[in-house]
Amino acid sequence: MAVVAILVWLSVRRTDLEWGLAVALAGGLLVSHHAYMADCALLLPVLLTILAKAAAPWQRSLALFLLTPVPYIFMLMDSTAITRAALILFFIGLAWSSINAEVKRLPASFLPPLPNTGKP
């Protein structure tokens, strides 16, 4: 659990909001006490974000695999090893990409300046 927390912290510090939130949600699902099919709904925005922003083709392929019904069929059949392995590999890939700065953080100057109303 501590390893996941450290990887999430490092990832959030080095990437933009969307990628950091994706890492936090995926890590939260890994360390939760229960991870049922309904809890996997948290992965939908994560997987869609990774499909849009990932630089590595293997990350997009793994996200696409997790979006298909195949891992969830394995969960229903009580053979969760494939789904767990895919989730762990997916999380490690997210954290590795963000720690190696493959996803760039938006600069602070990206935000528009606050309007000056002239009132103190």
C-alpha cells in the first residue's frame, strides 16, 4: 500500500491534473479493501483519459483491453488473476510514464491572469 501511495504522490507532482487523477483513481482501486465490478466503474474516466493522452501504444492497448468485457467476464468466473495482473500493469505503466515525465504538466502561465477591478 505504501508503494502505491508513493507512486501516486510522485505521479501527481510531475504531471497535469487529468493524468494525476487517473493515477490516483487506479491506485485507489488497487489498495481498496473491495474491488468489485461496480468499483471498476471508477476506471472508465481513467481509461478514456489514457486512450486520449498516452504516448506509448502499449498503454493505449492495455486501456482498450480493460474497456472490453473480457476482464470483467474473468471477474464473474472467479478467475481474477488476469484482471488483477492487467490492473497492476496498467497502474505501474501510468506511474512510470508520469515519473519519467512522458506527460507534461501545464505551465503556471497557462492560466489567464485575474482581472484588475481597481478596488482595494
